Amino acid sequence: MLRTRLFNITKQLMSFILLLFASMALGSCISQASCQTSNSSQPALPLLQFQKAPCYGPCPSYEANIMHDGSITLISWGNIGIPEDDTVQLCLPKPELQQLKRDIAALNYTSLQDSYLTQWTDRPSTYLTFYEKGKAIKRVKHQEGGPESLITFQKELHQKIMHLVKQKAEQP
């Protein structure tokens, strides 16, 4: 009798643990789902990695991994309105995603230098890694100078991402 009771309790506990792990796995899959509806069961490929490195002051610092479907995994390093070391999922609306792709094409990133450096040690660095077919093609480190198109591209992308962060923070 005691043995049967222990067996049933163990069986129920194992079922609960299995259900818990299954729900955690499902939750993980849902959070990684693409933000644009797509008929493809393939995971979205990376489009661009945008990093604003920390500086000696209160400058925003984060890493944003932008996928071809508009989903963004953002890791906060500080000063962006979400806790440091927090990771959030964002979604770039389809019109803005299409505009970003046009802006990337117009930037002609393969012709950019690998780095635009400064002599000042307190300048923040911005890194852009461009992808084609899931592979990193070009990485640019920017601190100062460079073409106006690069500076404008970085500024506008940062503003878009900060707008999405603000929207996410305002959600209940």
C-alpha cells in the first residue's frame, strides 16, 4: 500500500516536472518566434548587428541583433531605460524594416572602411556588422569621422531602436 502510494506520488511529480519543462520550452519558442508573419518554418537570418559600446560617461550602450523578419534581440549594457544586462525582444514594424533594408543598400557598406577611429580615449564606439545569407560580410567600428551617410544611418537606427525600447517599457 505504501509502495503504491509512493509510486503514484512519484509518477505525479514526474508528470508535473515534465509539464513544467514542456511549458518552459514552449514559452522559449514563442518568445523567439518571428515578429512578421511568414509562411517559412525557417528561422530568420541575421540582417545587422548594431552595438553601441560603453563610454566613460552616461552614453547609451547596448547590442541589437536585427533579423530579416524584423525581430530584434536587444541586450542592455546601460543607460537605455531598461535594466543593465537585461535582454528584451523587440519587433521592427514592417514598413520600418523595409526602410532599414533600403537604407542598408543605399549605405553601400562594403565600400566603408573597417574603422573610423579617434585619438580621444573617451569617445564611444559604434559597431555595425552586416550580414548576407546569414554570414557576416562586413564589420565597421566607428568612433569619429567617416562619411555622413554612415553617421546619419547610425543616428537614425539608434533613434528607431530607442523608440521601440520606450514602447516596450510603456507596455503593462
